[in-house]
Amino acid sequence: MSDCLFCKIIAGEIPSTKVYEDELVLAFQDIAPQAPTHILVIPKKHIASVAEINEENSSVVSHIFEVIAKIAKEEGLSGGYRVVSNCGDDAGQTVHHLHFHILGGKKLNVEMA
């Protein structure tokens, strides 16, 4: 989508601090981190949110979770981490491109869950 912030990051039109990239997925540092480690993992193909996951695109979501586990290990998040995806405006989704937040690097507040 031409007006999607994350699609512009994928296209290289907006810079990001990349953590991981392959043919399906891009992971980069969040610009407003909520924890010492705060990384966003997104599919390169535009999917608006969790609500749009279906038979045709669910394999990329599975791949994203494999990537999340790899990144968490590389980031040294051995004590644990949180994976969050907001779905829709009422849940606080501000960029309507499926994305997963990896949050860690400290003991996280239970109220954040």
C-alpha cells in the first residue's frame, strides 16, 4: 500500500535500524522503545492486522514466530520476553500493517500484558 508507513520502510523509502531481513520478513528497532529491547517484526507482504490472517498468508505468520525466537536468542533475552500484536484501533493499532513487538531486556510489568 502506497500510504502505509511499514510498506515504505520495507521499500527503503523511510530508514530503519534493521535487526533481521529475509525474503518474507523485516525486523527493526522501534523508534519509541517501551523496553530495553523493543523490536518490530513485520511481513513484507501487506497484511493489515491479525484479523486478516487466513489460509493464504498464515505461513508467513508462522515464519515470523520462527524469526522472533531467533531474534530473542540473538538479543540475549534468556530471561523471557513478550510478543504483542495490537489488532484494530480500539486495541491501539496505529500502523495498519501486521506487526509483532518483541519486548524484553528487563522484568516487564504484568499490567502491560
